[in-house]
Amino acid sequence: MATVAELRDKLRRPLSAELASGCQNRVVAGGVEKLLASPLGNPFPKVRETLSGYAALEHEAREAAVRAALALLTDEPPRAAPRRAARAAVPVAAPGERLPPDAGVAQLDTGPGGARKLQTLGLHLLRDVLHAYPHRHEDRRALPDLSQVEEGQKVTVEGRVVTKSRRSPKPGMLILEVTLETPTGGRVKATWFNQPWVEKQLREGARLVLTGRVKKFGRSVQLGVEHLETVDGAQDSLSTGRIVGVYDAKDGISQEFLRRAAHRALQAVPLDDYLPAHWRQKYGVTDLGDALWGIHFPGDEHHLQRASHRLRFDEYLFLELRMLLQGEDAVLQGKRFQARGDDVHTFEQALPFRFTNAQRRVLLEITDDMRSERQMARLVQGDVGSGKTAVAACALYLAVRDGYQGALMAPTEILARQHYNNLVGYLGPLDVRVGLLIGAMTPRTKLDMQTRIAQGDVDVVVGTQALIQENVQFDHLGLAVIDEEHRFGVQQRRKLLAGRPDVLVMSATPIPRSLALTAYGDLELSVIDELPPGRTPIETKLIQDNFRPQAYGFVMRQIREGRQAFVVTSLIDENENLELLAATQLADDLKTILPEARIDLLHGKMSAAEKDHVMGRFRAHEFDVLVSTTVIEVGVDVPNATVMVIENAERFGLAQLHQLRGRVGRGSAQSYCVLIAGEHSKKTRQRLKIIEGSTDGFVIAEADLKLRGPGELRGTRQSGIPDLRLADLANDTQIIEQARELAKHILAHDPRLEHPRLQYLRSELQNRSQSVAFREVI
């Protein structure tokens, strides 16, 4: 017979779990009062009295009652008795025994073969089980009245099998049918077609939860089953009578099993919180125990909402910590510039235009960073034509005025040459010496430039990856500007930053703020959200492919007026499996469609020198139409080009279409973009209408994020950004900003997370970090 101490221990454990779960009265099968009504509660009449009427109490009163009950159970619990080795190769924890989160799943009592099932899902530790969140939730607190359901309605019903049958109306067809009796006494017939593996679960008396579409025949209801769950009748169901999580699973692993495993893991693992209470209070997040119980077994919608909020906050917090530590930008000292306002004024006076208010605001943020002792690490976002290069040129001028060198690294030689020409125009009148270093140079010319850079005879160097070669040595590099940084690898950037210059990253790819804060977590964010006055908006027209002749008739009229056109397609060569117009074939076809036009071709398989040659000829108006792949997406500037035709526009993302459209409208003439859709579905038309109706890159990028997801911006795989399980980047901007603020605060005060109070946080960060290399960082 169990001793009083053992009974006290058995009672303390579920009550502690009830407190950790937010006092939802869901931890104990049948509720807390049912637990105390059992023999377990007999020796503790004061505890029973304290928790009397528990189910009817409000949340705060429940919490107070549980705490009072636990205070009455003050004795230290005895050690769990050792289990005999013959039971299992790996000891299984006794019911109620506490286990560390890093314990293997074999120690969790999940029944025969349970550990193997969890491991096939990649769940090897108890922490894996705790953080394998449901991918959706269903409200099964009140299942529908079968007399009220409508034809075609998707419903979930629970009941016991009273009859079953199988029949084969014709060879190759198997129909399984059961009649299910619901708890209210109603009956529903459920049907499976050609699913023989289901039959063994359909024994008479079995308790099932079925989801499917309703078919009505008079008063009878039939269900075409889409989803089947079996419920262990010997236990309180975790699959009905509550808001239920639905997990990612494989054949042979039931939802009931996964819920039971999560429930037992939550009861077994001490849910110690790595966020101190004052941080939780400041950012309005619940405690970890409440969040984990709430994501797996929410008591109501509010519980699920606050659980999701806390766990999303954690995902972003650890992402920001990881990126700040990987970039090491949080602790680096940089150059300290004077960055005088008079020098900014001098630079602006040398321009043929005046800065916009947005450019002035961003320049103020940049100059504040440059004056600081901390290394500047800032991302400047701006739509096509917003004036990012002029802002970067001003920052480079400020660095040169203080005796430093500057560097601008571009992803392609085409773009590097264009930046070089622009910087010569901006900085040349101010006696700043600008040089170019690209791979296409002759060895002699390249060596001469490298020598001038090393001797300090060049103030600002523009180049490609040639800037990060081992034989390139700067005399005194103070500011590095990196254009379209997501096109470079992280290691490539670090080579340029070896001397700890201030860093300014530019991107003409409009990125929603939420995504920028995650993809560029180690950078501060500035946005130039205003276009210079006088720019004529590009007119955009969406047409179906049967109107292609009219589109190219318009192109020909523009050519006769002395203008030029881009025509973009997504493939280089023909592919029989895709109904796309390949660039090579399209260029040949256009020679027939546009017999008066001079046509040439540009694509990614060309060498850098070949691309430069073609673009140089196009810019010099040696031909009229450039047929290209997306190699011209970023940065190419041909002011005389007024038409952009995009074939099979449905094959591109909205943000990419906007970037392509930005290749025209660079001059003073009205420009046009024609989107030719090869697919005519309503969904495709609705998506492309967003581009047709808006020229705001950030509005389009937000829409693209909601439609397509975050994608692979900034080479996220090589940057170590993990999958975000619960994150909703389209709507989580405020949570991301709060998490980023806390991450920066933590690292500002403890850059290596060495303080004892951050032990749990550091441990959790290491556990969430996927790469061995990163673990070595901290």
C-alpha cells in the first residue's frame, strides 16, 4: 500500500502541471475535482476543501486555489523507486517522474513502439516533442448536431462503431462502410473508397473521430471520410471535447498517439522559463509553461492566442540573437568619422538635383552611425529610382573627407561599371579619385589598380568580387558599401570587412519590414520611401497571350519613335516540358514579328565580358530590342528604353516583376510595362492585377510575401536562418521589432551570454542552433 508521502507526491505532480498549464482544468482526466474524489485525495481533506468547486472558479481564483493546495503539500517528494532493468533497454520514467528536456523519447511511456514512431518523425528528445507544434487546430468542444448539417458541409463527428461492412461493386473497387453512433444518440454512415488499410481500425465498438464531407439522403446522413482518428476508450480523450491540435504525421502514426505523447512530455518535463519575469512583463508575453500547454492543449481561443504569441516571440528572439552573434556586429568597434553637416551640404550642392526628405532622413541615420564608435551596419532599402546610390555616394564622400578609403561592391560587372560611372559623376567634381576593379580587366590594368589601392592613390574603389581577392590590400578602408548584398555569400562579405570598416548595404529589392528584420537581422534598417519629383509613373498593362500581336505592334511603334525595348522570358533554351517561350527561340521569332527592329540576346550563360559587350551596345543604341532572361533584373540603366515586355509573367513573383519593370522609366519619356500571361486562371489574373494596379514596391512586396512566403532572400540557407514554425512574417512586424530590441539589449550588456542568469537562455539558444559551427561562436 502506498505511503502518505507517496500519495502526497502523486498529488503534487498533477497539481504542479495544472498550474504550469494556466489552470485550464485540462491536465487531469475529468478535472481536478475528479482527481481529489479518488482514493488519492482521501488523506488530504484540507486540499480537497481548498479545491472544492474548482471547475466553476475564474482563472485567478483557480490559480490561487492551486497554489494554496500545493502549499499544503509541503513535504519534499521521495525519490522514485528504481525500475528493474528487465523492463526495457532504456528505462521508462515512472508515471509522474520528472525528466530533463534532453532525455530521449524512449524514457517517455508512449507504449510499445512509441519511441520508434516518434523517432521516425525526427523527434529524438523530449524537447523535440514539446516543440513539435500542431500545424493547425480544430474546435471540437461542441461537435455538430447531425440533424442540422448541410449537404457538402465539412464536419467532424465522434462516435462508436455499431455496424461495419465491405463490398466490391466491381473489380478493383472496395467500399468500406460503418455506422457510427454519436454521444447524442444520432447515427451517421461513414464511407471509405479503396482504402483497405483502414479496415483493421473499424472494429465494432471502436471509438472514432471522423472528418469529411456530408451527403444527405432524406433524414440519413452519410460522410465521405477524409480523415480518421481512433480514440483509446480506456483513457480520457485528447481528441474531442476541446480545441484539438492536428500534427504533421506519417502513415501508421495516429493523431491520438501524438497528442498523448505531447501530453505526457508536458507532464514529465519541468518547464523552466529562460525569459525572466520582468522581460515577460515588459513585452507582454506569457510564461513558457502556459505557452507550451496552450499550443498543444489550449483551454480556449485566448489561451491559444497567447501561447502562439509567446512562441512566435521566442522564434524571432533566438533568430535575432543567432544572427547578431554570427555577424559579430553587436560587439565590434568601427571607425569614428566626423561626418559634418557642412560636408553633406557641400556634396549636395555639387549634385544636379536636391535630396528628397526621405534621403535626408536616411542620411541623418547614416551620419549618426558614422560618428559613433560602434561599427555601422545599416541596410538602406529603396525602390527603383529612389536615390540610394546618391546617398551612398554622400557617405563615401564623408569617409574620404576624413582621410579614409571607400569601397562599393556590386554583384555583377554590368552593375559595377554603372556604379563607377555614377560615382565619377557625383564625386569627380569634388576631387575624389574613383577607381574600378573587375575581373574582365587585363592582368596589367588590374595589377596597376591593386597597387594604387594599396598605396592610397585611389579614394573610392568600385568592383565586384575582385575586391575580396587575397591580393587586394586597402591602405585605409573606412566605409564599405555593398549593393544587393543577398547576392553575395556571408563569407564573401566578411572578407571585405576584415579591417572593420563601417558597412552600408543597399537593396533595390523592396522587402517587407518584417522580412528585412529577419533576413537582415544583423543590420539596422533605413528606408527611402519617396521618389524624386518629376518621375513619370510607368504604365502597366496585363494581357493574355492571344493579344501578343497587339503588344509587339506597340513595341514597333515605340521603336519607330527612336525608343528601345526589353523583352524578358524565364528560360534560356527551349524545354519541352514547360510551355514557355525560351529566350533563344523568342529572339529568333521576334526577328519575324518585328522585321524592322534590330534584335540581340542577353542571358546568364554568357561570360561577364559578353554581357558587358551586349549591354554596352544596347546602351549605345546599336540595336533596338534586347531579349533577355532575368539577368537584367537589378541595376541595369538604359534611359532610352521605354518598353518592358514580360512573357509568361505568371512564372515570376510579384517583387521580381516589379524589379524587371524598373529597368524602364529611367529617362524623361513615358515608359510602359506589358505583362503577357500564358496562363488564364482567375487566380493568376488576380495576382498579376496587383502589379498592374500599383507602382509601390513595398506594397507589392507585402502582397508577394502573403502569396508566396519569405523565399530565399539573402541566401538564407547559408546564413543559418532556420524554418520558423509558427511565424507569420506578413503580420508579425511588431513582434519581430520587440524581439530584436530585446536581443540587442541582451547582447549590449552581455555579448557572450556569460552571466549566470542567462544560463537557460544560452542553453536554449545552443539547442535551437542547427549548425556545429554556430555552437562554437557562443
